[in-house]
Amino acid sequence: MKILIILLLSISLNTIAAVGQKAPDFDVSKWINGEETSINDLNGKVVIIDFFQLWCPGCNTFSIPLMHEWEEKYQQQIKSGKLKIMSIHTVFEGHNIQTLTALKIFLKVRGITHLVGNDRLLPGQTTPETMKRYQTRGTPEVAIIDKNGIIRMQEVGFFDVDSAEQLINRLL
């Protein structure tokens, strides 16, 4: 029995992310603005993920405008398939307000056209699945993943944009 428990713990721990480790796959209930994707589908690309919530002040004043800025700045790399910017709507509070319907309206109002995944929330849970896998500590949180699927940066809240851009440029 002890061996089984240790084995199960080690399997579950392998699906949790940390900087320098392989990015786990997404567990999304609905993809918006594009087709379903997986971390393996994105192999060979630098990937930027914005974990956000509709009502998050930092998301609305920092990470969402930053994603718009980076889409403009890196439009050639995005167009050529070298870079993918995406967002995960990871609701860990206000589940009755931050619904899929509200998300779709929000995306239109904010002009968000890149791929967005609605993080899967299992019945009886308060923390969605992709949030657990990436061990995000809140929103906004941004992860940058290299071409080999390794997490190279993951920061919650406000961070040094210049350093992040230097990292993106090196990875490209």
C-alpha cells in the first residue's frame, strides 16, 4: 500500500509546473478564438500564457494591455509561427459572475482575439485544473515557455517587462 501511495504521489507531482521544468498540458473546458491546443502542439514555438480573471484589476491594467502590446511588437514572429500568445481564464473566485458567457462578452469588449482557454473547474472544487497544474498563485500571472516546452519564466502580478522581453528575444 505504501508503494502505491508513493507511486501515485510521484505521478501527480510530475504534472505540476515549476520554472525550469516541462510545462504541463492544459485542462480547459472551452477554447475561444481558435482550435483546441495542447502543450505538445506548441512544441517548436515560444509560448506566452496570460492567466487572468475578468474582474482582476492587475489583469485589466497590466497583463491584458501587455498582451496587446506584445501582439503588436511581435506580430511578425506570431505570423511566422515562432511565437504563440494565449490566455487562460483561470477563475478561483466569483465563479457565479465570471461565467463563460461573461468571458465571451469580455473578450469582444477588450478586443482579445488570440486563443483563450476557459480553465476547467471540476464539481465541488474552487481551484481550476490548469491553475493547479501550473501552480499559479493568483492573477495576473504570466508564463513564458521555450521551444522545447520548458517554463523559463512564471511571474504573478506586475513584473519587469524589459527583462521578460529580453527573455522572449533570446528564446526566439
